[in-house]
Amino acid sequence: MAHIGKSIEKAAELLNNDELVAIPTETVYGLAGNGLKQETIQKIYQVKNRPATNPLILHVSTPDRLYDLAENVPEEALALASKFWPGPLTLVLPKKSHVPDIATGGLNTVAVRIPAHDLTLQLLSLLSFPLAAPSANLSNQVSPTSPEHVQSQIGDQIKYILDGGRCSKGIESTIVGFIGKTPVILRHGALSIDRIKRVAANVVTREENGDILAPGMHSKHYSPVTRFIVAQDIAPFLTDFKGLNIGVLTFMPDNGKRIGEGIFKTSLTACGDLLEAAYNLYDKMYQLDKMGFDVIIAEYVPNEGIGISINDRLRRASNK
Ligand code: TXA
Ligand code: MG
């Protein structure tokens, strides 16, 4: 099992020795290693059992570091970075040649972000290299938002989990690439498209302009081990699965009337706040997954603001 602790010095020492360390961010925990060293990055793919074609995000602590890794940075990218960094925004830009191909899945672009978490920012400032860090879960499974989640997934494969408490946002960063000057959302995430629009009014989604590569965005992802179903109206599923051991995940607690006797129910929010729903999403999925249900039935949340990103995760979690 990994040691869970708060020592950035210990984390830095391990990372300087080419070991992997799980690090907290405001979105989810990352499985971090030296992002400029091929052998270390190789270990990240091995621990996660991740396909080599699914590129990683490089984490840095100050905006000027972007220019060590990327080139031809459009003004629109700078505007977004200066507004939202540190924060849950990842920028995909043309890569500098020294960035190892293994970090970018062989692409000529690199993904970069500054996470908004004090411990990890301090850690990054002690290091002379960026940290490659995918979410610290096994490939395709639920992303971790607490040290305990990391421990349960990959604790037997790493030495140290830097304990930064629960992640404040709870779902991954929003990923933005560029076609010329046009920002394209490659992955919906903790920064809502509405907020991006206020800085870059010309932003489009990949559904609107698919002329950009988005590897790693599989239809199945973020999945609990237990069978997982998501629906607008969960009532018919409760009838269909009558007699089975069912866990139910609702948006708000107050729709208990539709849910029968003996069915375990928990909710993402106390009174319908979408930020709270994002904060709780993966934690609830971990909890339900541990309870041994035959099936988990979840309800979509309102499809607005960050709810678009939550619904994206629920949909992928339910795909086979
Ligand atoms: O919030 C987050 O972004 C977290 C924390 C740890 O920072 N990290 C995270 O990493 O979610 P990961 O590896 O689970 O997802 C990164 C995704 C890849 O699956 C891929 O879809 C996209 O980022 N990506 C990375 N590099 C890319 C590139 N050059 N072009 C297009 N997409 C890229
Ligand atoms: Mg991930």
C-alpha cells in the first residue's frame, strides 16, 4: 500500500528519483512523474494500464513555463490562460520538439495546465521539470477525488500519495485545442463552456468542428465495476430491475416517492447545486461501487453549465 502524507519534500525526492507520486489537484488526483523523461512516463502508462495512444497532460506552476513546452501560442490561448490559470483548464498547443513523443501519444501537440492546488503548486516550484499526470485511476475506471480513492485503485503500485484532501471541483479539467484562432472544446470539464465564452466568444465544441484530434475520448470511460445505467427518468428501470439489489443515484434527495422499498438511494446534492453535484460525483460512484449492488441506476442532472460535463461523465460511465 502507498503511504499517504502531506510532505512535499518527500514527494519531490521521489519524483527527482524518477518514481511516481499521486498528487492532489482541484479537479481529480493525478498520477505524476517527470514529464520530460521517457522511462518515467512509460511507468505511468504501465501503472494505469493505459494505451500508449492516449496522451498525458503536463502540469506546470507558472504561465511562462508554457513556452518551454509549446510554440505558436495563439492570443486566444493566452487570454484563456491568463483568465483561468491556475484552474481547471487544459490547453492543447503545438509542441516543442524536446517534449517526448510518449507524453503526447505521438501527436505534434502537447496538453498543458496549471492546477489550482497549493500543495501541488509548491511541489512543482521545487522541481526542475513539468509533471505528466493523468488521473490516478486504472484506465477507464472512476477518477479519484480523495487519497483513499487513489489507494483503492493503484495504492499497491506506488509509494506515496500526497494528501491534499478532497478535490474541490471533483471532475477533470476542460480541455481546449485550437484550429487556427478558434478554440475547440475537446473535453467538457470543471470549467463550463459559458465561462470560456466570456473570454473567447468564438469557442466551439468538437461536435461543431470535428477537424481536430481528440484521442483518449472514448465513449466508455469513468466506469464503476458494477453495472451502471443512466437515464432522464429512472422510474421504468426500477420496475425492470425489480427483485435485484439496486443502488440509486439521484440529483436531489426529494424524489424519494418514486423509489420503492428496500432500494438504496443517495443523491449528488442537498438542494440542486450543480457545483456540489460535480464535487460529489466520483465519490458517490466509488461509494456505490463498493456496496455490492447488482446494478446502479443514476439520474442525469440538468444539462446546463457544469451539468453538461457531469452528464458527459455519467453517459460514458454507463457505456459498455
Ligand atoms: O483535471 C485533469 O485534467 C486531470 C488532473 C490530474 O490534471 N488530468 C486528467 O488527465 O484528466 P487524463 O490523462 O485522465 O486525461 C487527459 C486527456 C487525454 O485522455 C486526452 O483526451 C487529452 O487529455 N489530451 C492530452 N493531450 C492531448 C493532445 N495533445 N491532443 C488532444 N487531446 C489531448
Ligand atoms: Mg482520466
